[in-house]
Amino acid sequence: MFKHILITGGAGFIGSHIAMRAREVWKNCEVTAFDNLSRRGSELNVPRLNAADVRFVKGDIRTVSHLDKVGHFDVLIDCAAEPSVHAGASGSPREVIDINLTGSINTFEKAREHGATVLFLSTSRVYPIPALNGVAFEEQETRFALSKRQDMPGVSGQGIAEEFTLTGPRSFYGATKLAAELLLQEYAFNYGLPVLINRCGLVAGPWQMGRVDQGIIAYWLAGYLYDKPLCYTGFDGLGKQIRDVLHVEDLCDLVVLQLQDSERWKGDIYNVGGGLENAVSIRELNRMCSEISGRQPGISEKPDTSPLDVRMYVSDNTRVSARYGWAPSTDVKTTVSSLYTWFDTHKDTLAPIFG
């Protein structure tokens, strides 16, 4: 079906999983993972990629000549990003702009030169913070919950749909990803490139090098396993913020389905997440971690809310499910358990990163 699939950010959490799945599905296709290994822990994925017969090329998407090392490719899966919503919030935003916008444009240009199909992994953070925090909600014992009745377009009791407003501030991270989306659609319109965009919510699973600002499931479990302090931060320090959780292998399932249909891509955009049934609050996540690990560390509380924080985000998967017959198959507790097993198996190796 394809001759050469290039995954930028290919040694990252999502990129490495997609690269190995692509190699498994398309056995006669070359798969290249391209990454600058700037995120601590990504270097651990290089031996895994090599073992899966995925070619690894070290390079930076911000440097065009580095991309020339890849050679001709007919599919681009762009997973490269500075993923922190706090990037650029203090000091200059130049780095996040250079990575998420300039770097993506460099990859789009290479795709144009090669006439390649492009799958862009974007983010739910393209939706504006004030609008998301204006969604009607109910406060329950362990979580904030979406109200079934909503007055804003693009939101329902099932979550946020693609029609949700894009008007308002969203962070430099969200703004650069949205700008890249818009430019990529221009590439599709002007050059006829097959293009598809997935706006991913919270993705989790083994080999995620989680931080407090990105990868919360892995970060929270690491607090349990390495005796690190944990804190309910923002929204009165209650830990009731909710996110829907998508296991990375469920995302890989969708990517395979989408690539098998790539000749019909027209710049479509899909919200992709765990959905309402896989939504969890930080307080509920903490209880799961305690049950799975048998530990119960103390949790501090910080009531002040960052202007970049969002009370609730749940992906409405209606559009992508209708188009591809796809739905997440892994529940939240199974996702957390898979991460715990990974930590337990590689505890010494991961200690310099998380400990």
C-alpha cells in the first residue's frame, strides 16, 4: 500500500507506538522514525524501534537539511511537538513556535515535494480556554461532570465536538497547533495532498515519560512508585478536574484504519479521545493508583488555578466513530494498570527520569 512511512517525533511516546504498529501492519513498507531525542527518556525508545525493524534517523524538524536525510517518503505522520500547554507562558514563546509551527511547516514542505499523504496529530488544546471553562457542569462528590443540557454549540453531554468555537485564547501550544492545522488544510487545497487531522485528547500508556504539565497519568503513578510529592492543583485544590483517557494502542488502531482509507482524505478533522465512558478526575485517578499499587501517599492541595488550566475536557468521538467504526476498547483502569506494570518492570531503568 505504501513504500515509505515517515513518523516525525518518532521516538516519542505516541510516535514510537505508531511506528512499531505501522511496521507490524505494512511488512513490506519502510518505516522511519525521525526524532531529535530532546525529551528525556525518548532515547529509551531507540532500541525498541531498532528491534521492531524501524529505521531511526536523528534530526530536528526545525532544520530542513536534517529532513533531507530521510529520503523519499509517501506518507508523513507528524507527531513532533513541544506538548506542554505551559510552553512560552513565561519568557519567550519562540521555541514552542519554532517547533510546533515552523518545524511542522518544514515537514509539510517535504510532503509537498514528495506528493505525500499527511496525517497530522493535533490536540484538543486548540479549543479556547475561556470557552471550555464556560461549559455547563455539575459538581459531584469526586468530579466535575458535564451537564446534559448545554447552550453552547459544539458541546453536549457527550463532550466537545469539532464544531466547538475556536474563538478565544488557548495557550501558545494550542495556538501553534491550530495554526499548523490551518496551513496544512491550505496544502491540501492548493496542492491536492491527502490530509487528515486528529485532535487528540489525553493519550496514555506504557513508555510515556509523563511530566506535571503533560502526561498526567504516568506522572501521577510515578509519584506513587518513586515517593514524589503529588498535589491537587487549581479549582480549589479538590482534584475534580476531568479528562477522558485514550490508551495509545487504541489510537494506533484508529491510525491504521485511517491510513487504509487515505485516498479519500480531504483535510477532515476529527476529535479523538477516550470519550465520556473513559473520563476520570484526578481524585478518581489517585484512588485507582492507590488500589493498583497498594500505597497511599499524602496529597497536598493548591487551590489557585492557572489561567491555562481547564476544568473539564471530554472528546465527543461521534464523528470519527461514524466514519471509521472505531471506538476505544481500553477502559481507564486497564490503562492505568498497564502503566503500573510497565513502571514495575522497568523501575530501575526509569528511576533517573522519574525518581
